[in-house]
Amino acid sequence: MTFALAPGVSVADTENGTVLLDERNGRYWMLNRTGSVVLRCLLDGESPEEAARTLLRRFPDAPHQATDHVDGLLEALRMAKVIHP
């Protein structure tokens, strides 16, 4: 499954993560470093499972949280309608 930002959503990287702007309603989303890694993985074509593995390689100290983090972020982004498959 391929994920993409919804039309009207822009992304900017910062030194602490990523900021998403939904230009349709003016809402901002601030993602920390792990959220930024997950978002980039999904937008680059990785599945949620692959994104969790990438997250685990980058941040190996919390193996049991990687899948939960990916699933939680993906659900929040879908609910906000800023990302879609």
C-alpha cells in the first residue's frame, strides 16, 4: 500500500522533526524525530511493518513500542485526513 499526503498538505523538516501544515484548515502537526522517520518511510513506499523495522533500526532502545508508534501515528494522520493510501 502506498501512502501520500492529502492535497493541500505541505511538509517541512526541522532540526527536531517534521511539521505538517494542512492548508485546507490551517492546522499544524508537529512530529518528533521518530514520527518524522515513520512519515518519511510511509511516503517513500514502505509498509507500516517495514516502517516499524526501520524505526527499530534507528532507535533500538524501544523494540516493543515501534509497531505501536507506527500504528498510532498512521491512525492519527488518517483521522486528520492529512495522509491517505
